[in-house]
Amino acid sequence: MASLGLLALMTSAPPVQAIPIHIGSKDRSEMDGVGTRLTHVLATDWGMTLKSDGSGFYNDLARRTIMEADMGSDYEIQPYRRAKARFFDEKTSCLYPSNLKLLMDGKEIEKTDGLIESAPIIRVRVYVFSRPGTTPPASADAIEHKVLAYAMGSRVPYFLRDANIDFIAVTDEAAKAQMLLTGRVDLISAAMPDLKFVMDRLGAPLPPFNPAFELNNTQVRVVCHDTPDNRVFIGKLNAHMKKIEADGTLAGFLNSQGLDATHYLPGGDR
């Protein structure tokens, strides 16, 4: 649970404009065949970087990618577990942010049959962070007999499967950061740039980490059930991503967020 200080910080924050739920053409009934249905994109409320009130880095990123062009999408933010459950239940929906490899390695799916994914939207890098004032681990061998908090559904236990570590799964990124700052755990695994925004909001410096000890380097995508309408949606999103990468729009947005765009731009394993 978040501390009282964190709750006070969050409740005293200025209100933000709620994210639109329906994006694109609401009435596509004049169109025949494929493309008449709004694609239901379920976004996972994870904490400060993707909140149900529409604030946070990943909502801002979605506005400039998923929502910027008229792709006929219905973007709905739900609590983390509920969004995942609804995605697996609604066989015409999509999930953001995610990718097929993450779902496979997190054992949320056994195979990728019937699912498709978009081109990458942003690259994320996962590191191990230690308590402030301590030396961060440089390898898995250096974190024996420690307690580590990680994001539920992530691949971290797999990456550290040979180490003698106690794992705690967490479903809120701010609570995870608070666990480290208050000494409830020895270490946390966290993605960058995500943790930067969380610590900025908490008014704390980024905890120590060793950039050479990278647990994962992956691409955030939109995962959809494989339907004709979703293929149209993914095709439009992919074309939009290609455009804003080529013309520098995506890099400009990342730089405006205080990030080194060259570190997080998608690419490579497309």
C-alpha cells in the first residue's frame, strides 16, 4: 500500500483533463465490411505513468500514436488486472502497453495463435535498483538473499531464476517505488523511462542502478486478437508509427519529456 505521504501527494495534485474514451469516428455505420467496428483498446492503469484519469507518460504517448490519427479506436483505461482479464475475455479487443513476448514469458498465454501485435511504439529497458545510498548489483550473483519487488506479469523472475531471491509481485509502480524508499524491500526491478517519471513525481532522485546490468530490452506494442477489423487498425497504427519516426515527431515528443530519444526510440527487432 502507498504511504500516507504518497496519498497526500497524489490527492493534492492539480486536476488533469480526462482522457477521451472514444477516439476517431464514432459512427462508422456508413462503411461497409471491414473497418466498421471501433477497435476496443484496453489500457492498463499501472500507476503514475498510466492513470485512469488520463494522465501519465503512457497516456500522453498513446495520444500521439494510437489516437493521433483516425484509426477507429475506443481507448479505455481500466485497473491493471481488470484490463488484462477483459482483454482475454473480449476476443475482439486490444491491450496496451504490452507485447506478445511479455505475455508469453509472464505465462499469461501459452501460445500466440489468434493474437497479433503492432509495430513497436517505444523501447523500454529494465534494470535492478537498490536503496538510496547503496551500491547497486552488477549481476544476478550480487543479489543473493535479497528481497526484490517486481511488476506482476513481468519476466523478472525468469531472468533471475538461478538466484536465491525472495520476489514480491506488485501491481502499482508508485507503491513499488515506495517499498524501496521506505526499506520494505532491498531491491526493485523497474523499466526505464517509467521509473524516472515516478521518482520525479515523488520528488526523489532515481535510485542507484548499474546500467551494464540490464535485465531486459524490449519494445512496447499494442496486442490485439486477430480479427479483420483489428488488422485494419494495426495497419493504420503501423503506418502512423512509420511516419512519426521518419519525420522526427516521435523523437521530439520523447525529448520534450526529458528523455534521450535515441535511447528509447523503437527500432531493431521490429
